[in-house]
Amino acid sequence: MSSSHEAEHPKHPTTKRYVIIALLLFIITGVEFVIILPPSMQGTAIALAPLIILSLVKFYIVIMFYMHLRFENPLLTKIFYSGLGLGLLVAVALIGLFSGLAGTPREYASVRAVPYEGHGIESHSEVVENLIPTPVPSDQMANSNDTKDIIVGNIEAGEAVFSGSLGCVGCHTMEDLPGAMGVVGPNLTNIGTISGTRSSLSAEEYIKQSIESPAAYIVDTYAPVMPELRNSMTDEEFGDLVAYLLSKK
């Protein structure tokens, strides 16, 4: 029965050839495991290229022989090649977009990364206890209003935040800072002094609110186009930026 079937379909591979193809696929899979087995090779660009090539070879063999595309209309083969090429381009583009080739995060993510410190698994009682606020002594409560406006920030680090990825230098002018020549937003050369005269808020409160809610106070002749940048920086960066702006007298 097998011989009569092969006689009716002479182009199709024989059973022996199917076994050989299966062994070839097994060998290719083994080579892939050998490539990714060493920890030093996992997630590296060196391992990526051969893995992509071997995967494409396996995919081609399975589609062409086990799914009989090789023996179908040539138009279907062209459609297969087109889809395969498009899928490969999308995959490589996604890997490049998320910096998967090098296995390292982008500079923007590295700067804002917060180290994880595991403290074990807390019990239910510990979780509830942590949710209950600790009572504040009355003497500390009395002095809290005197210290709420004190900003502990690094002025030099704040200048780096202002000049960095937030894009402040592209919209504002800071005469003593090279590259800060923007005209979209107000001139911030003396913001540490001027901010204390624009509202009933203190200079520090005004600067904080201008970063957290830019639309709260709009300087005349300027459009309300500043985005809310608070969520784009850490608490430390926020404190550094406020300290830097307050220093501009």
C-alpha cells in the first residue's frame, strides 16, 4: 500500500527521507541547546545570530516537507517567503527597540533604576502593622510646619537633572548654563528670587507646584504647554532640581 501511494505521488519524499529530515531537525535542536547552555552565551548578541538562522532553517524544513508546501502551487511558496521575511524584520526590530541584543537597559532606565532589596515574606500581622501609621510626638508635630519647606537637595545634581532627559534646557533660558536658550517657557535665570513674588506661596512651594502642576500658575505671554514632569523623576531628582532652581537668585 505504501509503494502504491508513493507511485501516485512520486514527488513526495519517501519514508526514509522523512526519517532523515527528522534526524536533521533533532541535530539542529541539539546545536541550539549547545549554544544557549553556557551562562556566558545566554542573552548575548553572539548567540542571537546563529539561533535565528537555525530557527529559520528548522521552520523552512518543517513547512516545506512535513506540510508539503514544496509540492504545492509556487504562489503559495512566495507568500510563505514574504510572511517569513516580514516576521523576521518585526522580530529583529522589537529586539533592537528594547535593547535585547546587548542584554543591558537603556541609559534612561539605568539612571532611574532603584536597587531591589528583598526583606523576605511578611506575615499577615506584619503587613497590617506596617499599614498602621506610627503616632508622631506632639513636640515633633509642633515643629513640623517649620521644617516642611526645607529642601535637602544637591544643587550640582539638580543642574544635571535640568540639563538632562527632562528637556528643560530646550524650553527655558538659564543664562549661566550653556545650551539653555529656550524661549517656549519663561526665563529661569533668577527663578529663585522671582518665584517668591508670583503668588502667595513661598519660592520653594511655587517651584514645586510649577513642576507638579504646571497649569496652576501661568506666566503672562506664555502658553500652558509644559508637561507634568514629576512622575518622570525620582524623589531624589525632584529634590535636587528644586534645590538647583532655588539657588538661582
